[in-house]
Amino acid sequence: MLGRVSSELQDLAAQVERLHPLVSAQGGQASSEPQLVQALQSFDHIEQKLRCLAGFLADLGDAAAPGWQLDPEAALVAVNLSELATRLAGRRPLAQDDASFGDYELF
């Protein structure tokens, strides 16, 4: 379980990192707008925190006693994104047809 959450956090950090060019494109305005500078720094800080949390959970999982398990079912009720909940539960996602691939789940 901890490894799966760690993996999800690593994926989020990678997605944030891929957005850096979009955020950096606003950099020309940064010198005249202190709020933009603060937002750019905050964006980078979010990525760093995600990576740290992912590493922390991965290390906790590695340090856990062999055979130690968590039952995630009660906690998964709060996860309202079905694909994420499926991955966190350790189940294989359902096959998707090309028409629905990449659709966002609205809530």
C-alpha cells in the first residue's frame, strides 16, 4: 500500500515537473509582479514536497515488517477518482477502449 501511494506521488511530481516550461514562460513578467514570483516558487516547492513524501512512504514500506499489511478498503471510499482508487487498491484497471482513453472523471 505504501509503495502504491509513493508511486502515485512520484507520478504527480513528474507531472508537475513537466509543467515547469509553462510556468516558466511567465517568467518575463515575474520581475514586475512579486505575486508571480511567489507563485513560481510555490509551484517548485509543491514538486519537491511530492517527491519527498513519495520517498518517505517508499522508505516506510521498505522498513515494514515482512507480512505486515494494511486494509485500505475503508480509506478508499474517500478516493473519488475510480482509476486512482483501483491502483491504490492494487487491482488491475479495467481495459479502456480508445474512445474513452484520456477522459477526465468529473465530480
